[in-house]
Amino acid sequence: MQRYRPVLNLVQKFRNVAFMSSSTSDYVDTTYLEIPLYDVEKPQPLEIRKARLHYQSRKRGMLENDLLLSTFAKKHLDNFNEQQTMMYDRLINSPSNDWDLFHWIVEKSPTPKEFDNEIMDMLKKHAKNETRESLRQPNLY
């Protein structure tokens, strides 16, 4: 244990610094972390957009959304037309908080009008998992 003491001290120092604000010594509230903005209007070939959306659906930063969105994308995204793909892109890349998205999908809070569309309806149905299938993130390839 003694030989690991320098590493443990370093980890403790990092832990103390990681949650401190750079301008003050106040604790940073990590319960509300914003999703980085992505320009969904950026022109992109449909297949490239779908490939990006498959990845973004899997790597959300919040396990609940990772599971729901990755399994949803695996099941439906390849069959979406361009308009549906854009709706899905806006849905997962426009809200500034992943918890908002999760609460809309599981119907804990009302979906804002700009995201209340056929894709959100499909996501809500997917989240209900009426067939009680075991959900597991799809393989990366």
C-alpha cells in the first residue's frame, strides 16, 4: 500500500481540483451538464448523416439515453427517409440537456411542440418496450 501512496495523493489532488470552479473555490454543480451543440443544418450526404447519428445515439454521456437511442437507431434509422432523418437529428442534437430528452421520451414531462413529431412518437413507443425484449446496445460494427 505504501508504494501506491504517491498515486493516491495525486488522484486526491485531481479530485479536489476537478470539481472546483476556475474563478472561485465554489463547488461546480454537475447535475446539469449541457450537450455540446452540433450544427444539424450542415449539409451532409444522407448515408454520412445516418452513420453519424448511429454513433451519436450510442455515445450520449448518459447511460439511459445511450440504451434507448442506440437500440432505437439500430431498429429504425436505416429505414428513415431524409425528412425523418433530419427530424431525428434535430431531436437528439438540439436540446441542451440529455435529461430533458430522456424525460420527454419516457413521458415524464411534456414534449415541446418543435420536437413532438412522428419520430418522438416512435421513440416513446420504443421506450415502453411492450414486447419486453431485453435491450442491449448494438455492436459498433
